[in-house]
Amino acid sequence: MTPPLDHILSPQAQQAVIAGVFLSVGWWVVAWQNHRRDARHRAERVRDVQRALFAEIRAYLAALQRDDIARYGEDIAQKILLQAGYFPVIPTERNDAIFRAIVGEIHVLPRDTVDPIVLYYSQLNAIGAMIDDLRALDVGRIGAERAVAMYRDYIAMKIEAMIMAETALQSIRNNMDGRGTPTRSVSNPAAGRSGR
């Protein structure tokens, strides 16, 4: 009995076709494996970047909540009004060191996460500019009422930063792996890998 394709193709041609099929299947398998590996690496990078940002945002939010910034700000505002020539020393704030270090990689994050994070850090930049303005303030020249108004604006900006921080943290929780998969642990994004 002769092989079924011998009357169409010579045995050498059949061998070449079979080798070509195996070779092309091999290329597809390798491409599929590379795609899976790249997707896994990207998801890991997204998690790493988001974890770092989460920690930085959460630290500042915790400090603002601990200090009860609204009450503290109103206490200082009253002192400015009641004590002639008083104005508090306002320290420089650097709450964006991690963001500045990884801003070149922000593109790896999903849009649903990038938007609230960028809004939050933009608010921190505005607070920094307000701190510069408050430091240059001459209370004796502009009067206590205007100084208090500026100081209250500063406190309002910090309160708004708290709200933006909570929104950014929630967006990170909801999209820890970059694919829209919320983490199981709401309070700890590090559970993204082990919490699956």
C-alpha cells in the first residue's frame, strides 16, 4: 500500500510540508508564550508602581487625618486674628518623592488609575505654591483678615487633597493589576499577588 499523498507530492515534498507546519506552529507557540510573559511582566510592573504610589499617598493622608487638619487650621486662623502680628511657620512639604521618581513610568498605569493620581499630585503642587505664597506674606502690610483668608484657602486645599487621596487610593485598589481586577484586601494592596 502506498502512502495516501504520494500520488500528489513526492515524499521529500511531504517531509518539507510537515516540517514547515511544525515550524510555523512553533513560531505561533513562541509568540503566544512571549505575549503571556510580557503581559505578566507588565502586570507586575503596574502592581509595583501602584503599590509605591499607594504607600506614598496613604502616608500623607494618614498624617492629615491624624492632625485633624480642619480643626487645627481653624485654631491657627483664630490665633492669626486674635494675636497681633502672629503668623505660623509653614514647613516645606515634599510628599511626592516616589511620584517624581517614577513619573516616567506613569504611562504603564491604566487610565482609570492615572487620572485620580495625577489630580492628587497636581493638588500637592498647588499646595506647595500656596506655601511659598504664605511664606512671603507680610501680615502687617496686608492685615490679619486677608492673611486668615489665605491661610484658610491653604487648609481648604489640604482638605481637598485628602479627598483626592482617598479617590486615588480607591482607584488603585480597584485596578491593582492594571486589568480592572479589584484586590480582595481593601486595606492592603500588597495582597494583590498572594491574595489571588
